[in-house]
Amino acid sequence: MEKKEIKIEEKSSMTLENRKRLFLNGVVEVVSFNEDQIILNTKLGTLHIKGEGLKMNKLDVQNGEVIINGMINSCVYVNKENKKEKEKLFKKLFK
């Protein structure tokens, strides 16, 4: 009997409307939030959203959906690998 691997594709989407409303899919958990920054764990990594007057209008972690209102200034994915590389660089600099 031949075994077949079934690969489930991790899907995530982000839609930004006029820098005032952000629609996200693929959210796993909310790490922290305030009016200036929201940090989310997604299926594709940790997402840092920065802005002004940020509010979570819809939060459905069970389905992985979040809607954020406010002035969105930046959305940045942070990977664990990038942090390790930065730590190695600092260790080399300060030997």
C-alpha cells in the first residue's frame, strides 16, 4: 500500500482600504493591542500593525478573521529566523 502525503496549504490574506480599514484572514491569536500597535500571530508569522487610533472592529479567532479600523501606517511580518540572525549579528559586533 502506497502512502501519500496530503499537504494542507496555509492561507492568509490581507486587504487594506484607504489606509483606514484592514481585513485579515489566517489569524491564529492576538498577542497584544492598543491604539498605536496591534501584534497578531498568523499562519504566515507574527504581524506587527502600527498606526493611530487602531481598533479591532471584528475579532473571530476561531475562523481567523480580524478587521482593524484606524489610520494604518505599517504592516510588517516578523519571522523567528530574522530574530536569530539579528542576535548572531549583535553577538559578532560585541565580541
